[in-house]
Amino acid sequence: MCHSHALTFAAAAVAITMTGVAAAETPPAAPATGGGAAAGAAPEVTAPTVLTHVDAQYPASALAERRHGDVVLLLTVDADGHVSKVEVASSGGSDLDEAATFAARQWTFVPAKRSGKPVASRIRVPFHFAPPEAPPELVGPRRNGGDPELSPTTATASPAAGEPPEVRVTGRPNAPSRGISDFRIPRRVLTAAPHGSGADLLSTAPGVYIAHPEGEAIAQRIYLRGFDAEHGQDVEVRVSGIPMNQPSHIHGQGYADLNLVIPETVRSIRVIEGVYDPRQADFAVAGSAEFDLGIEERRSRVKATYGSFDTKRLAAIWAPEGQAEETFGAATVRQTEGFGNGTRGGISGGVLGQYKLALPYDVTALVHLGAYAARANTAGVVRRDDIAAGRVGFYDAYPDPSARSQSGGTSRTQLGVTLERHRDDGARTTAAMWLYLASFRSRTNFTGYVERSRVEPSWVGRGDLIEQSNDDLGIGGAVTYRSSRLRAASWLGVQYELGSDVRTHRISQTQNLLRAPQNETWDQRDDADVRQTDVGLFGDVQLGLSRYLRIRGGARADLLFFDVDDKLGNFIPAFQRKSHIVGFRRTATGIAAGPRVTVEGNPQPWLRVSASYGEGYRSPQARTLEEGEQAPFAKVRSYEVGATVRDGDRVSVSAVAYETDLSYDLIFDPRGARLERIGPTTRRGLVGTFLAQPADFLNVALSATYVHATLDSPPLPTPENPTPAYVEGQALPYVPPLLVRSDVSVTHDVGMAFGKPLHARAGWGTTFLSSRPLPYSQYSPPVFLLDATVGVRRDWLELSVDAFNLLDARYAETEYAFVSNWQTTAVPSRLPARHITAGAPRAVLASVTLYL
């Protein structure tokens, strides 16, 4: 049998098919003695499995002829797992034979075993060489033309009597490239600088900034390509195929809590900036991010960390040898006092595990399980004028009971199962199911003492402590079919994919005002049950018009249905005579559809150019819909053109110009502590990226994103709000016009210790945010941050130190402008004032890791 996988290598791209039959040399069975085992029974033989591999290089001598060829090798794997002998069973030409042989000699294996003992074995490995179609992507090992990337994992089958065991080398599929802004960030870039959470890993992508203004029990705030995506409203996020965005969340539409992700388990991240892939679904407005989980080094370990603010963390990872990289188990617990005056302490913990196994009929299954829970205090916001007057410290919280009662609590458990079947001709069928149960509670106060109860209008000045709760049970799945590569004509190659995904949610949510410290409810704002279902269909076609030109595109359509039981709908004010029972049940539906297409060309081997267009959507907040309404999706149209220039495999530079038009945007409303609609917006920008590996021990990644984001048609003045915060044509609030990010890492052997090599590493990451516009024509100061890490490892022991905000910059992680009253002055002001949530000061954490 054979199984095709295309790979991209350092010097050139080359497709390789690998299926081996491991013939562990089994001697004749000994005669039976007495009542023992049946005569002639062969001892149990376990096939060898790939441990590490080295990619073959497509020979330069074959490139001029665009030559294809097949080479079949017989590898002898000794009892130590090394390739001791390589024989050419079928030649493809001397240059192809040499390239395949050179690579195969460097492979290592978990050796074959007979009755549990290592033995020598032979493996038959066919190589299929094909010339490259396009150079690799700028960031990370993106594979050519969307073909799969090899993952050195194997599935073995027990042989019948007298037959050798079978070994199949499998790979994980890569989706087709969607232009210059389709990035896959590998682990070497993800780990160049320290990252405190799984969400922080996203900051390595061009144009992304991650903030944690509300603590580790509330989802991070995401900035991407000129979008202030809050907690995920404009970025579709998936972890191992499971959607993390929660629709109609009380705290923010598209709420995506990535605290579940344990950083050590992330193998790579794919970030598509823009909406150009038909697979991108709800909330892919600025783009999407997919976390690929796996442990590359197959060795279990325990890591203990301690450092600033009495922060303690313990992590354990199970990664058995001989198993696929996707197979692992991880658990972590963390506790911290937090910075400031005791208002940011928290406790969190989680588990994350996957198991990949081979099933009959060439089917592989991946089972995913994750769970996370956390509770943390929140300092909230403080006014800049109070900081300047010395009434409150920059890193502190107000001493008021309503401010000191702010906190968050969350939990999420998720389960996913994915089945894949790859055919020898390249066709692939995938079926996946998932479910999650998520619970959210928060108490936040942004405005101090300005709210009045609508239940009893005479109640006022009791503190604007908003309590929000959201419970969500989500269930969904997807089925896709990808065809083999079809040759419609000598100059035309065709491949298509059809798919459908569905998700349904059962959501319960409330929002009340509490009076601290007893947390008495003194007003009710929301109480609703939501039933929401999304059914999506998409089609995608790849056309290879020549080796110079490719077109990839299709369309997507989603049907969304909403059923809302608004228990406080048709509210009766206190001054009005009661004429009905409070409550409003309603249903709504809508369809969002649009095309997505990318055209790529390679006019020169060192140059790749592309142009992309796509239409996407964001679903509406369910409780804002009226009975029978056609759901008003936020419609996005995204355009871009770009180019990548490569100098071999050492240096690559790319540039992109883009525009994104959104039919209506969402802005954070501090009085309601949630997102509210504003008018349409436009973003025009430039993205530049630079990736270099001048030496094997040095990696450099640099990106810069400039955006001009404007509000095209803001809400009109009303009697309730005669002077709105936003005016036509103003710079969009909270969006930094310039974001620059760099990640640099150095790794090197520095000597020997007790007969073992010492591996040293150092790395740093820098982030620069330009001044951000605020409402009422205000601007926040620029921000520059430096994080660094150093470590040394000898075999089973590793010591490391991570420093965050190494220069101890005093900065605001988020900044707002609105009216508040914290009772710090005799006469409160009713003018908008600037408020901040402080970014963390310098923090240093030391870790000890034991490899088992």
C-alpha cells in the first residue's frame, strides 16, 4: 500500500510518498514442548516507528528539467534505532538516489521489538520527487500548495502469522495558502521570547497585540490588523479544530477565552489575516487563528516555576516515545498575588490532552480533551487625574468597597473527536464532532457611582458594580471531502473541497447591579435564555493553471437561527401602571453568504505575488434582535495585494497592502461593561514582515503593521446623548496606528558537563504600540515592551529565567475616556475623563524542568 504526503524542504519543495513494510527478521519458531504454546507460533513483533527525520533536498540538477522521479530504498534499522544500511531497490536516477539516500541515513527510529526486546528490521521506503510549485511562506514552515506537512508519526498493524508488520508514515494536512497574509508560526518563533499564557503566543503574528486588562479569569483582549477585537469579536479562534468563540456572550460577542491553552503544548499557530478562506466562519472579520497542538520532543517532563508577586506554577507533560506528536497529556496549576495593592491575586489550573490512533481502513482518529478553571481578583480602572493628584497609585485600585469587590471566575470543559481518511490518490475525508460547557461570572465597576436603578428609580449612588453571568453548552461538528488532484488538461490541474459545519448553543445569561460588600442586587438589567444554531456550507476549488499561476477560491453560506427568551423584555418602569407580565419571547433568522478568492503567481523562483478578496460576517448579539427580524449580520469585505521575496531558505521579506470595510462595528461601553453598536468603519493598512535564519543557531522575525482606521458614519446625537463620543471621519478609538513586533532567539552548545553537552538558549521579544486615539479626541501615550528569556539544559535537567517587561515600563494596558464618579473629590465632574488599567511592572520567573 502507499500513502501520499507532499513536503516542503529547506532548499526546495519536493513531494514524497512514504510507506514502508518493516520485515523484522524473525527466525523459525521453536518446536512446541508439552502443553505450551501451539507449535509454529511466531513471537510477537512490534514494528519500528519514526523518531526523528531529515527532509530530502530536491536536486538542483533536476530542477532545470522539472523532472519527476521515484526512488525506492530498503533501510536497515539496527537495534539502537539507527539506519545502518541503505540499499536502492528501485532507482530514479543517480541524483535522486543520492538525495533520498543522504536524507534516509539521518533518520532515527524507535527500534522494532520482538517479545519486548529491540531487534534489527528492514523498512521499504518509496520516495516520489516532484519539482516545487511555489516557495514557502514567510513565517513558518507553510507547505507548498496547501499539501500536507510531514509529521514523523506512525501507525502499526499487527501482522498475521507469517506476514511482516506494516508501517505507515503519516502527516498532518496543511490547508491551501490564502495569500501573503496566511502565516504559520512554528514553535521556534513561538518560543523565542517568554509567553505567560497560550493567548500571548498570538503576539508573535504580524499585527497582533494581546492585553490582559481584566486578569487571568477573563478572556484576553486581542488587537489584530487595526481591529480592537476585545475578547474575540473580530477574530475566529480554534484549538485543535474546536471553536473557542462563544456567540451572544453577555460580556462580549464572540468571547474567546484562550487561558485553556497550555503554552508548552502548542506546536504551531496558523493566522490568516483577512477573510479569504471559505473555511473561515463566524467572527472571522479581522482574520482567524488556529492552534495546532503537539509535543515535538517525545519525552515527559515536570516544570516548576516561582517568581515575582509570589507567583507559583507547576506543569507536567506526558509525551511517550514512539507515539505521534499529537499524543500527549498536560496539566498545570498556577497561583499569584498579582501586582498592586493586593487586588490582582488569582488561582487557575487546567488539563489538556490528545490521543492519536490508527483505525481500520486507513482511518486515523484524534481525541481531544481540555478543561480549565480560574478565579482572580480585578483592580478595575483608575482615573488619570486621581493618579496625578496622588489620590490613588498607578498600580493600585480604589479603596472603595465597590472597587475592591471586582473579580472574575470561569470554567470550560471541551471534548473533540476527529476522524480522517487519506486515500492513496490524495483524496481526504474528515469528520469531526465537539462539545463544550463553559461558565462565566464577573463583577466589574468602570464608572464608580453614576448609575440609577430602573427597577426603583429612587435607588441611586449604590455603586456601579456590574455582575454578569453566562453559561453556554455548545455542540457541533463538521464533515469535509477533499478530492484527488485532477488533470483536466495538460496545462490545468484541479482539486476541490466541499464541507459543512454546524453548531448549536444553549445559553443562559444575566446582568445585575450589586451593592458591595454584601453584594445585594439593587437593579436587574438582563435575564435571558438563548437558543442559537448555525449551519454552514462551503465549497473551495484550486486551479493550477501552470507552474507560474494558481487560483484558489470558493464561497461560504451560513444560516443562523435565534430563539430568545428575554425574561426582562417589555419592562414596565416604576412610574407606569402595570398592564402586562414582563417578558418577551422572540425568534429571528438570517443568511450570510459571500465569495473568497486568492490568485497566486511565481514569475520568478525567488518571488511570489498574490491578490485576495473575501466577504465574511459577524453574527449579531441575540438579545438585540426583534421578533421575525432578518438577523443584521455585520458584513465585512476585505481586499489585499502582496509579495514575498526569498533569498534561499535563509531570508524572506514580504509586504502587503490591504483594505477592510465593515458594515457596523462594536465599541466597548463602560456603563454596561459590554459591547455596543456604532456605525460602519474602514481600515486601510500596510504590513511588512522579515524572517531570517543567517545561521542554524539564530532566528529573527520582525513585523510592522500600519493602519488608518476611521469611523465612517457614527451614531447621531439624541436627547439622551446630545454630544456623542464619536464623530464622522475620526480615527477609530483604541486602535494603535503602528504596531511593531520582533522575536529573536539564539541557541548553541556551550560545552560539556559530566560527559553530556550543555545546550544554552537566549531570546527576546519586543512590542511597540504607537499612541492610540481615544474618544473625545484624546490620545494615549506610546508603549514599548521588552521580554527576555535565558536557559541552559543538560540532558534531563533544564534551568531557565523569564523576564517580562524587562525595562519596567510604566504603561497603561488599556485606556478609556468616559464619565465616572469615584467620590474622590467633593464635587464630582460630569466631563469625560481618562481611565486606565495598568500594565504589569517587571516580573522575573525562574523555572526548573526535569525530563523523565
